[in-house]
Amino acid sequence: MTDDGGVSGLARFSAARAGWVVLAWVALAAVLNILVPQLEEVAARDSSPVVPEHAPSIVAVAEMDEAFGNGGSQSFVVIAMERDGGLVPADRKYAGRLAEVLTKDEENVSFVQDVRKDPELLDPLTSEDGEARYLLVGITGQTGAPSSIRQVTAVRDVVDDLAPAGLTTEVTGPTATITDLATETEHSVLRITVVSIGLIALLLWLIYRSFAVTALVLTVVGLGLGLARAVTAWCGLAGVFTVSTFSGSFLTAVVLGAGTDYAIFLVSRYQELRRAGVEPREAAATAGTRVTSVIVGSALTVVLACGCMLLAELGFFTTTGPAIAVSVAINLAVAITLTPALLALAGSRGWCEPRAERTGAFWPRLAGAVATRPGRMLLVALVPLVALAALAPLLDVSYDTRDSQPDDTESNRGYALLDRHYPVNEILPDYVLIQADHDLRNARDLALLERAASAAAQEEGVVLVRSITRPLGEPITKATVARQAGIVGVRLDRASDRVGEGEEGAQQLADGAGQLVDGADQLSDGTGRLAEGAQSAVGGADRLVSGTAELELGVRRLLAGADDAVAGTGQLATGMRQLARGLSTGADQVQLAVDGLGLAYDALRTKSLTCNLDPACRQAREGIRQIWVAERDRLLPGLRDAARAADQLADGTVGLQDGLRRLRDGLRLAREGADRLADGQQLFADQLGGLADGADQLADGADQLADGADQLEGGTEEVAASLPELRQGLSRAATYLRRTGAVAKDPGIGGFYLPPTALEDERFAAAIGLFLSDDGRTARFAVLGGTDAFDHEASARTVEIRETIEQSFHDTRLDDAEVSVTGMAATNADLAHYSQSDMRVVALAALIAVFLVLLVLLRSLVAAAVLMATVVLSYASAIGLSVLVWQLSLGHDIDWTVAAVSFTILVAVGADYNLLLTKRMHEEAPDGSAEGIARATAATGSVITSAGIIFAASMFALMAGSVTTMTQVGFTIGAGLLLDTFVVRSLLVPAIATLLGPRLWWPGGTAETA
């Protein structure tokens, strides 16, 4: 571009019509600031989050709210309350009142943890010491979005208004932390602006020693800042790009620095022309036309570099970069029109006149030293720059937004309150979301969820995992194989005790059977004697007549005995029948036990998912099998034999009873026929033969009774003998299973079984709502880490947890389940990923943009490449200096925003200063002569140094704020500008240019003449 070009001609036009130009700019600034809302007001209307909506952690938040909330919560805050000495009933009522009032605020609040509807939540939400409690509140704005800042403020107002006397309340959580950070940043803007303007005014006075120059520059800068804020606010209002609270703070610092630089460039050239005798209005016009190309190039590098932030994904960059770019563009227009106009007006009144130029000044001597000893000066410049740059790789980036703000912000006070009463990360857990394509409420999937929870709990740094299978952080005891084996052992032990209690009864049965044998033997002996007596009666029939009287008496006695015998044998038959039924019933009950044990053994052998894999379970199964076989093959057959023997005895006794009845009937006939005995002796003899036969039958029946009684005695003795053996076996099995339960308590060793019916238990109601969605397809884990949720270790752990859970599902029913992690640590992990990605994209784009600008303006590939290399080295040195000061000296990690923002500003502004110097070099030394380079260095030394110091001062003013982010950014950029001004621009670039000579302008293009 030439001095006579359209853009350069604006300066001459402005100088010629100075009054109208000034009036137009003032009117435009006034109108815009009246019609357009303030930048902070526009920023508050935005809803753009810091982390993009498609970030995995943010997507997981939305999906988790859809599954477990009401689908309207984008972020959450925590209401923490504390009362020294313990919470009182009024505090409980306060929690309920909060829920009632906040629920009605549908504009700001989407969810409230209502302890009135869920009173079982009171205990988990209350600290163990009873002095603190917290409630979770969902809001519709995403974390970091200006809309969420308004919503957090609304919640805080309600909390403060309703709080009872003596109760300390704080609204905290990640969203509240970002709100406090934005609030502190906003409150710092005014302080930063005042400090910046004060420093700029002081430096202008020290450099120019002129109130007129100081006032003129401040007027240009002030008007430019007002216009920049208004235009940026309009762009945000119109949706051209989004703005945030951070937009205003960084915009202010950059505009004050860049606007002052552009004004100084023009004022310096104006005073140079005035020293040459050019009249004021012409000097203002000429200065504008000669410097305009440099200012345009300088502004263009900043605009393009900051505009490259639109390529980023993080809201911090997309809201800050475009705002700075537009603001610098506005100040470019102001600089090349308003500054010449004001110079023309001031010069015509004798203001802004230059002071007498001092001879033997510092810059000519330094320029001469560089020209004569370029190699040495190059080494002098490179040593400190390279040494500082070597520290840059040690950069530790912090994503802890709590450390970026003062300790007394409400969110930080809330964290401190919770830390006093709750375990670490109580309100900052990592949430693992497991989304399946089927209902998880079945035994197999619940076991897989427990396995995943167990695997996550074993990750280093994990304190506990809460899930549907471990709602309080520990596995459900009743669902473990250890527990179930223990229960079986206890029940077997009880069965053993009951068998032991039956041993005495079995022994009594054996004793009774022995007595029955003795009675049967006596009966057999008696019937034998009866048979012998009958034979004697037949043999003594000849004595029958003489003993008729005695026979009648004997018959009467025998008849009475026969009645007794009939009654006795009837009772014996009834007893045998009852004994047979009892033994049969016992056998049936044993059969049921045998069948039950068989089913249990078969279930463990063929249907258990884990028993074949678990040695402990296999041993328990073998013990059950041994018991089952013993009862099936020994006890049960013995009882069946005993029952049959009792039946046989009962049958023999009936035959005996019939014989005795016939005997009794015969005796009655004998008694009736005693008076006819003489006439019927032959008949009586015949009856005696029959009696002998009946007596023989009676003897045979008695013998059978004796034999059956002997069998019964043997069976009952076998039962009595086998019961201690059975009891001992049951006891051994119970002991073994209890020991198995004790060993298998570790979930990593034992198994897990939770039947779906257990989920219907009211004790699991709260856990189901927290850890399983209504449709059963989504499960949630709450993972509490042992380290700060904001640090690097916690962020790295979220990735490990997700990979561990995915690995635990490999080759299972949940192999295709989607596993995602959210929470503060996961969000910081995403923030780290996107910030590093954005840094690469923005840095590359900015380097290309600035390089192209330099290439177009300088028309030299070598010069453009040299300048780019020097500004990159300057940036690396600035980062190294920040590492040295903040990390190595003060022990603070550097905020994640510092690297990207500092790179963009330092590369752009550093290129500005080098562009001004290099343009002057080509003007003074188009042939690359050392003398011409020295003259250019000396001529631009004071103006570039002044501009650099003032710009650095405006950046250092950021340190007046209370936010560490701005403090570190201000320090890094300010330090980088000073390094660029005093080392790169003063020593490094002139030394390289001198060593390269005419090759600096390769491939032969001619630069513009300024």
C-alpha cells in the first residue's frame, strides 16, 4: 500500500476537516452508548457454556438429567447450611421452605431436592456431627453461561432471605464457582480500567512531559474504548458473536494498550515532522499518511490473530477473541482519523509541540553497538531468551477455578463449610452413566454392575463407589455368595440341632421296641405252654369226668383270661399300626428333605453362573451332595424297612386276636355245656383236639410277633445309631459353609446375586431412584475420589474409571453398553482436551495470519520469517518467565487460559513493533547496510519502547483485579512485551538484520517506504 492510497488518504482528509471529524466521532460514541445496552448487560443474556455442549461430560449431564431428573437441569448448585452446636427443628423447616419457594421459580430453577417428599434423604444429607446439611438444586443454565450466573444469584437471594437466625448458609458447587469467578472479574473491570488509565497517563507524562499530549492520547483512547464496548455489545446483541464477562476485562486492557500505541506512533511522527519545520496541519496529515500503513498492518495482525479464536471450541476463546478483534478494528479507525484531526486542532493552537531533541541519547549509542558487533549482540539477546524459553516445557496448567478467585467468595466459603463436616468430594463425585439397550433389573445384569463397581472401587485414588448394588458404598451383604453360603450353613446347623433333639426320641423308640420283643417272647412262651396243656387235656380225657367241677371253675378263669388276651392283642395291633404310620410319615418327610437337597445340589451344579468358577462354592456344593446321598441311600431305606416291619407285626397280632376270640367263644360254650358234660364227653374230646390245634396256631402267631419285634428292634436301633452320624455330617457342612462365607466376603473373591424381587423392598426404594432409571436401562455410579476433584489426578482418574468399567463389561451382556463420566473432574478433563486442541488450532491459524500480513507489507519472505521466529521466541520466553515466577517461586500452577491468550496477543503485538522497526529499516537501508539499520533502530527506539512500556503497563493493570486468571495473563503478556521491547526489538532483530544484510529482503521485493 502507498501513502497516497485510500486508507492513508483518510489521515489527510481528517486533518483538513478536523472539527467535523472530532464532532462525528463524539456524536457516534454518544449515540451508541445511549442506544446499545452496556456490555455487561448483554453478556448476562448469553447462555453459552465454557465447555461446548457436545463435550462428553456435558452430554452425560443432559442424559443423566433425562434419566434421573426432570430433563430440564443443565447444571447444579449446592445449598450448604451450618449451625454451631447442631441443627435445630427450625433448620429442618427451613430446608422444606426452601424447596417450596425454589420449586415455584420455574424461570431459574428446574429441580430441588425436596426433603418434605423424601424425608429419608435427611440422614444422608446431614453430617455425622449434626451441625451441617446440604441440598441439591438444578438450574436451567449451563455451567459458565451468563444465564447461569443470573440463576445462581436468584437462588442465593432466596437462600439468604429465608435463612433463620444463627444458621450459616452458602450456595456453592462448580456452577456457583464459575459465577463467583465471573462476578469477581466484572467487579475488577472498573479497577483495572482506572489503574490502566492512571498508568498510561503517568507514563505519557514521563515520556512527553506535556499535558496536551497526555490529554490528546487519553482522549483518543477513551473515545476508542467507549466505541469498542458499544460496538462489541451490539455484536453480541445482534448475534454476530457471543460475549461474556471475560470479554469486557480483556477487551479493556488490549484496547487501552493498542489504542495508546497507535496514538503514540502518530504523535511521535508528528513531532518528528514538526522538528523538521513542517507546519502543524500539514505535519498531522503527513504523519497520518506515513504511519497509517504501519498502524493498519499492526492492527490487522491483532485483529486476525484474535479473530482466529473463533476457530476454538471453548466459550472463553470464542467470546474473548472476537470481542478484542472488533475493538482493535474500531480503534484502528479512530487512530487513523481522530488522532490526525486532534493533532491538527492542537497544533494550530501551539499544543503538542515537541521538546528539543537530546544529543548523545541512549538509542543511537545502542544502535551503533549492534551495527558494529552484531554477532555479540545476537548472543547477548539469545542467552536470556533461550534460557527462559527452556523453562516453558515445565508449564503446569491448572483448571481449578476455585484458586482463580479469592478465598472469601461464597462458593469457596461453601467448600470450606462442607470440608469441615463431610468427607472429601462429598458434593463433587464423578458420576458414571451406564446406558444399556435392555432393562438392567435382573440378576445377571445386577451382578455385572456390581463387578463393574467393584473394579472401579479398586482404582487407585478411589475412596468408595455408590451404586444400586452398593448404595452406601459397600456391597449389599445379603447379595453376596459369602452371605448366602453363611445362611445355608446356619440353616444346616439348625437342622443338625433339631436332629440332635430327636436322638433321645429315637433312643426311646429303640428301647420301646426292646420291651416289645420281651413281651412277645413271654407271649410265645405262654402260648407254648397252652399248647402243651391242651395236649395234656386230651391225654387226660379219662380224668375229665371226675374233674368236671374243677374244669368248670378253670373254664370260668380261662374265659376271663381270654377276654383280657383279646383286649391286649387289640391294643398291640393298634400300637403297631400307629408305629407303622409314624415310621412311614417320617420316611415321607425324609424323602422331602432328600428331594430338597437334591434340588439344591442340582441348582448349584447346573444353574449357578458363578459356582463352577468359585472354588468355595464348589466345596459347599460337594458337602450338600454328601448329605443328600447319605439320607437317600441309608436313612430313608432304614425308615421304610422299619415301617414295613411294624405293618407285619400289626398283621400277626390281628391273627392272634382272632384265635383268642375263638378260644373265648369256646370257653363260653364249655361253661354252658358243663351240665351236659357227661353226655358230650366225646364231643369235648373232639373240641380238645381243636383246642390243641388252635393253641399251636396261637404259638405260631406269637413266634411271628416275636420275630417282627426283633426286626423292629434292629431297625430302630439302626435309626438311633445313624442320627448322631447325620447330625455330625450336618454340623460339618454348616461349619464349612460358614467358613466359606467368611472367606468369600471379599467381592473380588466371592460372587454376587441380587434377585430382582429384592428391588421391591422398600429399603431399596431410595437407592433405586438414585442409581437406576425408571425404565431400568440406565444405571449410575457415584465415585468419590480421595484427591481434590479440581486437580490433574482427579481428571486423569475419570478416564481410567471409564476404561476400567468398559473392560469389566467385555464379552458380557453389557459389552455394548455406553459408558460415560461426568462431574467436576470429568468436565476438567474435557476442558483440558479442548483447551489443548484450541491452543494448537488458534496458534497455527494466528501464525499463518500474522505471517501473511507481514509478507504482504514487507514483500520479503526472509524478513517475514525472521520476524515470526523472533515473536515466537519472545512468547516462549514470556511463558518461561511466568513458570519461573508463578510455579517455581510462588508455587502456583498457571491457569489454562494464559498460554492461548498470551500467545495471541504477544505474537500479534510483537509483530506490530517489529513491523514498525523493519519498515523503517527498509526506508533507511534498502541495501541492507549496517549504518541504515542503525539509523532505523535509533529513530524508532524511543517510540517503540514507549509504546511497549505503555502497552505492558495496561496489561500489568490486569493484576489489579482479584482474579488470578487475569493476574497471570496480565503478568505474562506484560513481561513478554517488555522482553520484546528491550531485547527482541532492540537487540535481536537489528543484530539479525545486520548479519543478513541485503538478504533480509529476499526474494528481492521492495518494501513500502514509510
